[in-house]
Amino acid sequence: MQISSLRSLSHPHSACLGNSSIAEKERERADSVGAGGTPGPHLQQPTDRNARRREDPPPRTGKSGLDPGAKVNAESSMWGYMSLLPVFLALWAIAGVWIVFGISVVNGTVDLSKGFPFISFCGSYPPQSCIFSQLLNVGAAMAAWICIVRYHQLRDWGVATWHNQLILWSGLLCALGTSIVGNFQEKNQKPTHLVGAFLAFILGNLYFWLQLLLSWRMKGLPRPGAPWIQPLRLILCSLCLILTVATVILYSAALRSAAAACEWAVAMLLFMLFGLLAVDFSSLDGCSLCLQPRQGLGPPPGSPVSLQVQLSQAL
């Protein structure tokens, strides 16, 4: 009776409701609430807002628990143009020196019956000397660019400046020696040619040994690629060092053919080590060149920056 009086006061039209209407409302209310206190069917209809809030299904994962789409994207991103640069250098150099060797054998400037030749001897006579010079000049330019990119990558990884610069200069001097070998043939400028060979082979080997020592010293450095990449580099660097020493010893002992074979093997190993840098460059999306003006010098009068300044001052 108290409830009905309150309803009648707050809602005047409800005063005409009799006991039967109140009983019907109480029955509807009981029907709307289930036995466990759950709302009835008429309260379970979702609204339009709730219908739009449907959660997306979780991504499908493989046996390793990783998203297959992410794995595909990671594999496809490995072959960006930065990763292709070391691969192209390795293929360019390996194919080029063997083409020069083939030309020298075909035109008779190299007689294999007298012994196996050194790489520089194959490129000492025209027409293959022109190809040899162009081949090593282009290869030296690509090697220098790879060393610069590697320097910035190691700098971003937190490598100390002095160690990183030591790696950079050993690589740049290796590229310089390669260019000297191609431009100063052995039969024309032998002392200069030998200096270039020393820079190319000795400092080239040192370039990769310094990076191996860096990876052992700094355990927190990123290691892109498979776990067997580092052992493979250690094997290639060790073989390169052993064969370089063997080349010097055999050349001193007048075993020219054996020394030449060791020199060819060292060159192939160095080309392969440069090509393996594609694994490290797989984490790079690209590179850009930024120009930094000197302090105290404003932009040129016709530059967009100066025009914006003039417009802002006029307004």
C-alpha cells in the first residue's frame, strides 16, 4: 500500500490502476528476472553500440608461437637495397676477377703450363688490364660505402668511438689499397702495387677481425641472422689469416704457383666476408644524407627557409 501511494503521488495517472494492474506488473517483473538473478530475454538484446564493439579474432600463430605474417614480413625485409649492396659487391668482385683470369688465359698473356698466376699478373696486360682497373675501382667504391654504413650502424648500437673509428679506417684503407692495386699494375709500378696489396689483404683481414673481437667483447650487441653466422665468420677470418701468412712464406720460398693459389683463396674469402655483411644490414630500412650548415651562416636568399622568415617578418 505504501508503494502504491508513492506511485500515485509521483505519477498521477497510476492512481487509476487497481490491484490487478499492480499484480500484473509484479508478475512481469518476476518474469524478467531469472531464477539465478539474470535478466530475462527482453533485457539481453544487444544494442547497436554493443554490436559494433566486437573484438577482432586473435592472430593465428604457428608452432613457434609467432605470427606467420610477421615472419614473412621479417624475411622479405631482409632483402632491402641495403642488404643487396654487400651481396652485389661479393658477386661483382668474384665474377670480375675470374673473368679477367679467363680473358688472360684465352689471349695467351697467361700460360698455365708455366704455373698458376697471381691475380695482379692476370690484369697487367691489355685488354684485361682496363677491365681489371675498372672492376677494382668500382669494388673499392662499394667497399668504402659499406664501411661507412657499418660505422654508423655500430655507432647507433653504442660502440665506443675509438673502436668504431679503428674499424672504419681499416676498412677504408682496405678499399684504398684495392683501388691502388687496380690502377698501378705490377709490371709498371711494382712498389706502389705491393703497398696497395698490403692495404687490401692485411687491413682487409684486420677489418673483420676487429668486428669479431667487438662482438666477443660487447655481449649486448645485436646479432642479426642465424646463430651460425658468427662461427662462420670466425672460420673465414681464421682461414684468411692462415692463407695470408702462407702466401708470404711461399712467395719468399720461390713457390710462386702455391703462393698465387693462396692469394686467390684469400681474395675469395675477403669477398665472402663482405657479402656476409648483408645479414647485419638486414635490420636497416635505408639511409639518408643530411647536410648540417655551419653555425652563424644563414640560409641562402632564395631558399624556402629564408622566404618563410621574410613572410613571417612581413606579417
